[in-house]
Amino acid sequence: MAGLVNNLLILFLIFQNSCLAFRSPLSVFKRYKDSAKSHSNECLGSNRQLVPLSLSDFALDIRMPGVTPKQSDTYLCMSVRLPVEEEAYVVDFKPHASMDTVHHMLLFGCNNPSSDEDYWDCDGGTCTDTSNILYAWARNAPPTRLPKGVGFKVGGEEGSKYFVLQVHYGDVSAFKDKHKDCSGVTLHLTNQKQPMIAGMYLMMSMDTVIPPGEKAVNADIACSYKMYPMHVFAYRVHTHHLGKVVSGYRVRDGQWTLIGRQSPQLPQAFYPVENPVEIKYGDTLAARCLFTGEGRSSKTFIGGTASDEMCNFYIMYYMEAKHAVSYKTCTRNIDPEMFRNIPQEANIPIPVKPDMTMVHGHHEEAKSGDTVSVMQQPKRDEEEVLDQDLNIEEVVDWPGINLKLGQVSGLALDSNSNLVIFHRGDHVWDANSFDSGYIYQQKGLGPIKESTILVLDPNSSAVLHSTGRNLFYLPHGLSIDHNGNYWVTDVALHQVFKLASNGAESPLLSFGRALQPGSDKNHFCQPTDVAVDPVTGNIYVSDGYCNSRIVQFSPDGMFVMQWGEESSVGQTKPGQFSIPHSLTLVSDFGQLCVADRENGRIQCFKPETGEFIKEIRHPLFGREVFAVSYAPGGLLFAVNGKPYPGDTVPVQAFVMNFSTGEIIDTFIPLRKNFEMPHDIVASDDRTVYVGDAHTNTVWKFASPEKMEHRSVKKAGIEVQEIKEAEAVIEARLTNKPMSKELLKKEEKHPVVQQASTGVSVVLITTLLIIPIIVLLAIAVFIRWRKTRIYGADAEHKLDSSSGGILGKFRGKGGGGLNLGNFFASRAGYSRKGFDRLSTEGSDQEKDEDDATDSEEEDAVPHPPAIPPSS
């Protein structure tokens, strides 16, 4: 019996240790709130740097605490401690900055920041120990996405404990009004182990000199790779004004394989590699920057000021966790002769139109490889006022993400800005739903019995009313006309319906023949969406999965015309479709735009005639565009599809300038992940909703300025709501009673919602208490039995029998890279700019204690030599 007690005690201690090791984001929030230094950060409204996302994930906001730089080329740093002691993984970065005020930002990981002040002049360095670059931003670059299963490892025994943000304020003329800057980055972290660890490989030229007036000057970098395999998934280039193109390659057996090539005058983002590139032991990494000295009257050197130049090629990679190295550099050229064989593309500048060049004071933006074919259009007033610096983020405290829904197929907004959801209830579209003739095979299930159309309050996500019972088999598209009527499609019925919004269950109009696919004017074949012109009342139907056409009807439902045809093999012409999946009317421009799903593009037409106007296509779309939505004022929103095996383009949502087709921003959710974002809808105030047909989820997004915890100028009610939310969290964690006012407000609108998959605090507490009660009961029983059998000797026997194990338990309980010095050692190099700080300028940090200029290739054991292979 004593042995049983020992075993139970051991199991209890192990269980208790496991439970204590588990820390929900709410506990992290409490510890971080108690321990973090108080930043006077008016940008966050209430010092709200940490936002719980789920039981394992949280967002960490790292922002300059309202600074006003006083002179140009000022470098300011600030640090934030990682809010957990155990290992965590950074899986996403979201920048908050504009090149109107910020030249670049760098995020470092280290253990000893150079100062413990709220912020400091980076003259004193970033960190006193070795630091790694985790992220870099410049020129209004969009967010960086990491592949699934990949993260930057921080915390624990070996990872960085601090994040240090460095912001370079190039031209401070934007601060004449003495406003305060809050630029920074939001990190998405998880404590779930990632199988692949991300890292940064920085290639940079140190001693390039650009003669004045020289038309073409090359800066070449090359290093041998002597480590375990790394997999490249993104790249970034950086120069100053004289750079024309930067190219990076893997060289193996004399064969040059492109990693990435880009103009440094375009947004300096981390762009995904077009084709996966694996770097193996024995490969050579090579990069070339092409400069021009035209327009300069004196030599230009590598340096950190605006008048100097830089040649940087960043490689973002991942490695298996057991071999991972988080940071490496290459600063030399081991074989100048090899560059005789560099592909000719590295010597050809990438043309950049004047309106695409990123210069201070202008907002125009473009991305690599964007192809936008646009017919001549009149200039619109909306183009002049369009916000090209718009950022969209998830509203992380919106409770609608936890709604119990079926497959979400359609979204729309009514005249009161209420969100309307069209979902499939307990019906699922899968491989068994249709035969080869597109006949629905699951009629025996009957129509969906629950309400398929839900109207939600946009703030609380409370269901205001619902309709659509016993009408639909497989819902798909949804739109709302100017009279508030619902227009829906059902791919199983092959029909389109007009429904009253007052809850009446019988359709006002029906198009098509029930359960009969066809391609004439009286039939559809899996129609996908509907759009109703608010001026003419004309009705447009995208038809669909097995037809490739847009069908126009009069306001009373009479067939008018159709246009479109199936895409040609090997090419896609204007007006051809491969699943026209979503429609949006662009009222400001008099166009109807179609998400041409399988062709990965958006096509726009004159709705009255079907005349093709333009196509919008981007490499970042990947192979599919699922849905499109227009917001008055010139913004076009879209979502793409999940990448095919081998593709690197992530599934995400897009904000575009409709006139130019250029991408302004991309965004993904922080809570859960996109799997099949099926529809998107945007409001006049640029609130965006995305519905996913695989995760059965709807997300709400908005610009940071609209969110309470991001507000700088809004103080009253919004900041009060944040304080109330924090008060509720703290009350739950400390078992303090909440005030009656808070209880009432939480009943009406819960201020904190955990993910539906979360484990409640009550359950964890119960699991901890039950073993204690059981053990106490067993101990009392054993003591009673032994006292009865052994009498006074029982206590001695119990202690001696358990002393071994319990006694053991009782006993157990009792340098970074210094570019300033490096450049100064180079003949003919001017140290100007690096006496203050060496960074991008060099995109690197200045560490005063670092006395070595060597690469980090020898910092880890060499893997066994591997024969080169193709």
C-alpha cells in the first residue's frame, strides 16, 4: 500500500508540474502587466502591449513610445522583454510605419539591451551582447508571412529574452508640427513548438566605391556554405538611391539558381521566392548589387547616411530545429572570377516608373512583378485622396469568431452596417455531393433545417435576426440590394433567389430550374454570386462552376444578355473564365469586377455591355482568387486560395488601389488561420469581414486607427472600454469580485472571449483539486489502518517506508557585428555615419564590445561532407 501511495504522489507531482507549466495567455497577460516597465506610450492608449489570442498564442505590440526626433538621420531604440520565460516562436510580423516619417526599422533579438530607458539614442548601441536581426522594414513594405510550421525561436535557455526595435528617422521635416511617432511592429507569438526554425542570412558588401559619373558599378558578394541544409522562402534587397537592381543566387556545380531579384527602389519587403531553393553543404551563395554613379560629383562609399550607399541581400530561411542557426552573415567575395558567369539579368536594371518610386512625401506604391492591364480612364477625385498607407488588422477582441456556423459561403452588409452571413449549417460540399453531370446526389438529406442567413450586430456579434430555414441545400453567394433584399445562390439547386429581409421564408423571385443544371437562359450550373446595380436595378449572376459566363437580367427578372467563355488551354484571354466565383459592383467607376478564381485574376467589365475594361493580376495572388469586394473611395479587397503543394505564396487578403491595381496592404488573422477564405466584404469605413468555408469562421478586420487599443486621439469611451476589459481579466485571474457595472456590461457584450477550443480555468482548477482530495483520502485511510494494526509504531513505519522517494523530493526542493570599426578598417572608407551608428545604412547593429569581423560559419559544428548533387 505504501508503494501505491508513493506512485500516486509521483504521478500527482508530475501532473501538477505539467499543469503549472501550462500558461494561458491570460496568465501571461497578468504576469506581464505586473512585471513590465511602464511605458508612457500614448500610441497604445493604455499600455496594452500584450493581447491574448488563444490558449497558446498572443500578440506583442512593440512601438516607439511617442517620440519626436529633432534632427535628420536620428536612430532611436527601445526594448521590450519577452513576456514568457519558456520557449516561444515568432510566426508573423505586422509593421506599423510610413516612409513619410521612417526611413527603416530593424527588430533585433538579444539578452542585454544597451539601455533600460523607455527609449534611447542608438549611439549607445542596440545590445551589449550578440544580437540577431529578426525583421527589417523600409519603403512602405507590406507584412512578412512565415510558412506554416516555421518560426523564429526566442526565450527558453538559448533564445533571446528581449526584442530591441531600432527606428531610423531619415528626414525629420515631417515632424515640424512636433507630433509624436509610434512606429513599430506587432509580433504574433506561439508557445507551440515549430518543427522548422527560421533564420536570417545577411549578405552585404563592405568596400564598394562608386566613382562619380560611372554608368554601371557592380558590388559582388560570395561565400561558401558549410552547414546543414537551409530552405530559402523569402528575400529582401536594400540599397540607397544609386541602386538599380540586387540579385541573389545559389551556385552549385557551376549552375546559377536565382533566389531573388528586385529593384531596391520598390517597397523593400521580404518577397517570397518564386521557386523553393535549398542550400546544401558545399554550395556557394552569391549576390550582386548594380549601382550607377551618374549624378554624383564625388565618390560614394558604403555607409550609414543618406548620402552613402549600401549593398544588402537578405535571405530568410528555415532549418530543421535540431540543426538550426538563427543568424549568419557573408561580407566578402571568395571568388571574383566566378562572377564572369553570373546570369545577364543581374546586369540589367529593373525599370521603375516615376509614380512607382518610393520617395518621401508621396504615397504611391508598387510591388515586384505586378501586372495590371488598364484601359485609359478619366482621372477620379478619389485617386487624389486615397490612403495608400492603409493598414488592416484583425479586431482581436471581436467575439464573432466564436460563432457556431457551418461552412461559411457568403457575406454581405445591410444598410445599417450589420453583417449578414450565409452558411451551410450541417450540410457539407464534398466529393460525394455531385455526380459527373453536376446532379446533386444528397437530396435525401432534405433542405437545411436551421437558419442559413444570420444578421449580426457588427460590434457585439449578437444575432439580431435570422431566416432561410428549409430552403437551401448548398448555399453559396450572397448580396444585398439597395432595398435591403437578399440575393442568394444555391449550387445544389442550380438556382438564384431574391428574399425579403423581413424574415419571410418564401422567395420573392426565383431564377433557374430546381436541381437541373444547364447553360441556356433558363438554367444555371452551380451559380456562384449575384450583384444588383443600385441605379438601374439590373441583376448580374456569375455562372459558375460548370459554366463560364456572366448573365444579365432586367429588374423584373427577364433575361437580357450574357458574356464570357471557358478559358483556352495554355492561355487566358480577356472575357474568358475558369470559375467566375465572386462579383462586386464598382459604383465609383461604373464597372463590374469578377474574381476569376482558377485563373488567379480579377477581370472588370462595363456592366451594361460586358465590354472588357481591365485585368488585375499579381504574383502574390498565387493560382486562385476566391472573392472580391469594393469599398467606395477607390479600395478593392480580395482573398486568394490556399497554395498548391510546392507553392510558396501564402493564403491572405489584399487591399488594392482600384485605379492602379497596386497592392496597398495584405493581411491575415491572428486568431486561427485562413484555410479557404471564401468571401470578403468591406464597408464604407473600411471595416472588413472574411468568411472561411473550411474553418467555418468569420473574422473582423479594421485599420489600427479604428481599434480602441490602437487609438492615439480617441481617449474617452474607447480607452475606458480597454480598462474595463483589463479589469475583467484581472478579476478572473485573482478571483476578485467585479463591480456591478462591469458585470452588466459583460453580460451585454463580453469584453474577453477565449477561443472555442480553449480549456476553461474552472476545468484546470478542478483537475488540480481532484488528485489532492483523492490523495488526502488515501493518506487518512492508510494512517487509520496502520494505527489500528501497529498502534504507536505506525507513524515510524510509514515514515521509513516512504522516506526514500519523499526524501529525494524534499532534498531536490531545498556579440554582434561592429560595422563602424569594420568599415573604418577598409582603405579609403569614410567612417562618417558609423561613428554614430552602423545600420541600414547597413541594416546591422553597432555592438561596441564586438572585436571580430569574421563570419559566423564556424560558430557551429560542421556537418559531415556531403557529395554535391543537382
